[in-house]
Amino acid sequence: MDTVMSQLKGEGDETRFRDAAKILKNGGLVAFPTETVYGLGADATNEEAVADIYRAKGRPSDNPLIVHIGTAAEIERYAEEVPESAWKCAEAFWPGPLTLIVHAKPGVFAPSVTAGLDTVGLRMPAHPVALELLKTSGLPVAAPSANTSGKPSPTCAEHVAADMEGKIPYILDGGPTGIGIESTVLDLTSEPPAILRPGAVTADMLRPVIGEVNHSAEAADAGEEAPRAPGMKYTHYSPDAPVWLIEPDLGQIRNAVTRLRGEGKRVALIAPEGFGETGSDWYFPTGRLNDPASVSGKLYASLRACDGTDADIILAATVDDAGIGGAVMNRLNKAAGGRTIRS
């Protein structure tokens, strides 16, 4: 299969959106940017099309998909028993990086979208390309991140092409994404509502809108059953070489690099700006020290860049877990599988 990458430049974009929408309506896959990461989209009502998402990604079939919609009013079209909290969240945070898990209307979505659950995650993305594609197609679009399952999510069209070239027909290139990590997933079917995957919308932001929120539900709910949200059960965000977490302390990083290189290992370092003089073989600056929001936008690109090296080990500097830092640390912990270098 030939993959077309269509760069959006303003002039003639209507044709590109019509082409992409036609592919979706005919059961094909289209990669497109959101404000978080690039998504791999299919008509959420078409079982064969949704199955192609799983095949292209190599994604486990019990991992549910998020459905992207173009307006908040569509919640009523695709969900039943919609709680008041859903409307409050939509008003406060949509379009934006918040996925709401609600009870799905029976018989609407392809079974693979919900992975056998009676719930569905709905999101209205805050990206003009995503919203125009949803408007032009008129479809609810199931779209996980447009990467090989388990690998770092794509934050530019080139990342998508690296994983999906020859597997999908069309990539809408809308430039780099902004936030750089996936949306917060909030389960509104539990009491109190529970964050199943942290993201840019934090518990502290949600509480003034809907009251108490359980922000530690992910670990408790990631058992043997089908996960209730993406990112709960399986290893994610991992480059080829093993990732080890380390505190953003220059002396500690230097000592670790010296020891590892003494063992004959080639070391790649992912750390804030200003950590270049550590003796590592490769250094990928990722944001600014004590600024987790700047780290989130570059994290996946840095993890992917490590795959272009011959590194035997990747050291990744931790961030403070306040605010969006909690979501960044969630992704780093999953990439490292719990591996940490301590002083």
C-alpha cells in the first residue's frame, strides 16, 4: 500500500480534507494531528475499519479506543444516561485534552471500539485539522495514537510515517502537536469520577467543575480484565533500548554515565536543557528544568530520537509530579517499566 502524506498549507486544504473524509467513509484509515499526539482514525461505526487500526498498530484487541467527535452536542447521539458532570466537563474543557468515559448507546459503535465494555471514551480535540476532518466526514472517528503499539506516540507526521508507511493510505500533516502527551481519561461512570489516565487536564482542574475526583484509579483498575481506558494495562511509550529514570541532578547523572560507559555501554541521555556536559554518547534536551509542561511537548520526540542511535541504555531525567508533571511521570514510568537509578 502506498501512503500519501498530505501537508496542509491553507491553499487547497479543502480538497485534502475531502480526500481524507472519503477514505474514512470508504472504510480506510487516516492519520491526523490533535493537540496531544497524532491519531490513527477510522469510522467508529465500521467494524472492519476499526479492526484495521488494531492490525496496523499491532494493538491488543482488549484495549479500547477513544472516539473523537466534532461537537459537544454529539454526546447525546453516542451515549446514554449522560450525567450532568459530562456536560459540565465539556463546557469547561472541550475542545481539549480530556476524554470522558460514559455509557455507550447500544448498537452504535463497532464492537472493537469498546473492547466488549458497555462504555466508550469520547473526546472533542482542540486542533483545527482534527475538527475540520470530523466536520467534513460527519463521522465519529475512533483514533488511538498513530504509532506501532508500545512505542512512543507520534508528535509529528514524520513519526507517523516511520511507523505506518505502507500500512495506511493517508496522513494529514498538520505540523508538530502542542501538548505532546495523550489526553486525560476521566471515567464518569464511577463514583466519584476517576482519572484512568493522567494528562494535561488534572484533578485540581476538574474538582472546581465537578467536585471530588479520584486521581489514583489507574493502578487499581489495571487488572486482568479488559482495561477501561487506553494506556492502563500494557507497556507503552518505549524506545528500543531500555529506559532508566534518574533524578535531574548533574552530578548524579555524570556519575551514572561514567559507570555505565566504564561497563562498555553506550548511553543516551534525555534531560532538560543545560545537561549536555555529562559525558553521555547522545544528549536530547527535553524542555526546561522545573517546567514539566515544556518537557511534555518534546518527550516522545526525544524517546523516538534514541532509536536513531546505537545506545545500549537510555537515561531519562524525572520531573516534578505536580500538575501536568504527573502525566509526564506516568509516561516515563511506563517507558522505564519501573527501572530507576538511585544515588
